[in-house]
Amino acid sequence: MTQRVATAPLPAPKAPGREVDLPQSSWTKARERLAWILVAPSVLVVVLVALYPLFQSFRLSFTNARFGSPRPEVYVGFDNYIRLLQDTVFHAAMQHTITFTVASVAIETVLGVVIALIINSHFTGRGVVRTSMLIPWAIPTVVSSQLWRFMYNQDNGVINDLLVYRLGILDSPVAWIANPTTSLPAIIAVDVWKTTPFMALLLLAGLQVIPGDVYEAATVDGASKWQQFWQITLPLLKPALLVALIFRTLDAFRVFDVVFVMKGTALDTITLAIYARQTMIDQQYLGRGAAASVVIFLCIALLVIIYSRLVRVEET
């Protein structure tokens, strides 16, 4: 007589693309609760230090608030933004900021790649060169800006002495900072001198991640150094290059200190950050200055979105 063995029914096959929701254990919930408890102080600091002032800036940008005014602030809608669009000084500040950002970041990126490639190679004294190249970046911006302001002096500056009397490249001394034609390029040169080591340091970290076996195989295949740079180094360096561009572009777009120390609020070099400070502090138009600050924030947010998409495409 044949016995029939009872078997448990097989579970229904899981539909493709769907995952089975498993109940969380008490240990997992405790870990999540502990994680939130640990991160809560940092979130609170971010809210108080960043988000609340940002919210206040947005709110004040729609009012006619002024410093020291006894009258209560009144909602004026987009009037402050309309005034910004009609202000020729704001247009000049936007143009100078874009020019400064594009020129400085482009030059610093090219020089940073060159310096990173040189330092990444093996030669005697490489450690000393790596340390010394960070000196311009380590000097406080106010100190280096004041130093370069003295060097640019028309009468007794080192730059004119070198170009006119030592090398004979120029016929007469140039007022590099006072001349509206040369003032912004002179400030860009100072920023390039100071920030190029930062770009080189970030790109050097990206170069050191690239395995050496790739270059050995390329050398065996007969690829030249130039071909290795364009077909191996640059494609593998793109993630680090994009990150460096993000940090440097955001920092350059909100430039304030180097320009303010060397030229103050002069119209030939005024930037958006200086314009916002001048409107808010000197002219005491708090609402209009907040609107200028919001414009800076929106431009930076747009740059972050663009770079984030580029990084996402690079990762896929």
C-alpha cells in the first residue's frame, strides 16, 4: 500500500521587480532611533545657523525693511527684485562676478592639472615641493590681498619694478589697481596665485587613485605620454575634477574678501557679495540687500544642480 506524504504548499513566486517587505526587528529600530538621536544636534545646528537665516533672507527680500527705521516693515512683493533688475550697479556686479568666476576657475583648473601631474611624478625633493606649494593657500586672504596691493603699487611696487626697470617689458609703471581696465584682471591673478594650490591638491588626490598598471599596459601597447593623458588620465580624473570644480566655482561666485580688501566698493570691480553688503550696511536697505543675497543663493543653487547632474552622469 503506497503512503502519501503530505507536503507544505510552495510559496507563490515573487513578481519580478517587487521585494518582500520584512518586518523590522527591535534591534534595527533601536539602531535607527540611536542614529536619529546622534544626528539631531547637527541637524539643529544646521537649522539655526543656515536654514533660519536663509528663511529670514527670503522673508525680508519681500519687505521694505531698513536698518534703524522705527517704522514697521511692509510687504512690497517683488518690488526689491524689480529694483535690482533696473539697477545698473547690480548689472555691473553680476557681470564682474561671472567674469571673475569663469576666468579664475578656468585658469586655476588648467594650472592645477599641470601642477598635480608634475607633483605626482617621482623626483628628488617632491615632499618639499608639495609642502611649499600650499603656502599661498595657507596665508589668510586679507593678508595676501594687502600684500599684493602693495606689490601692485604704481610708484614703489615690486611688479612695476620688475616689469619696467628689471626686465624692460613695460615702458612706464602701470597703476594696476587704480586703472579700471587692469583692476579686475589684477585681482583675478591674485586669486589664481592663492587658490591654484587648492585645486592642485584635490586633483593630486584623484591622480593617486588611478592604478599604475593601466599606464604600464598602455606603455606596452605603444601609447605615448600625450595619448595616455587624453585617453587614460583625463577620463579617470573626471570625478575628482568635477568635485574640484564644484567647490571652486561656488567659492568664486560668492567672492568678497580679496576684492573688498584691494578695491573696496569701486564700481569697476564690485561683485554681487559686495553689492549686497553695500546695499544692506552702507545704504541700510535691508530688504533690497536681502533680495541681492537671495539672487546669489539662487545662482549658487543653479550651479549645484548643474554640477550634480554632471557628476551623476559621470557615475552612471
